[in-house]
Amino acid sequence: MSNYRWKSPMTSKEVIKELNRNGWDFVSQKGSHKKYRKNGINCIVADHGNNNIPTGTLNSIKKSVSLAESKGEK
């Protein structure tokens, strides 16, 4: 997970940029929610442009990223 540049707060644009930079594939979108996938793990980001993502939501995204990265190391 060291390739990710996490900071707090982050906007959804910044999170999506980090996911794309680290090999996450865009899967689908429903409304403002974008779904990304890597190593069989899904990560959903509510794309509200330059609005900050709430801390709890950002922690959930980080958890999904951590699961995908650990699954990919096996």
C-alpha cells in the first residue's frame, strides 16, 4: 500500500486518480457512484468532484485498497 498517496481530507477526484494510478479498473457507474475492481475486490467511490470525502468513507476505501493489495501479493 506504499504506492498510494493518502492524505486527509481528499476529494473524490484525488481518490479516483490514485486508484487509476495504481492499476484499479473502472467497472461501472450508477448515478454518482463509480465502481472500481482490482484482484477481485470492489471499491466504490461517490464521485462528487471537488467535495471532500468524509473521513469514515475514506477509511472504508483505504480498507478495500488494503484488502486488494494483500490479495494480490499471494
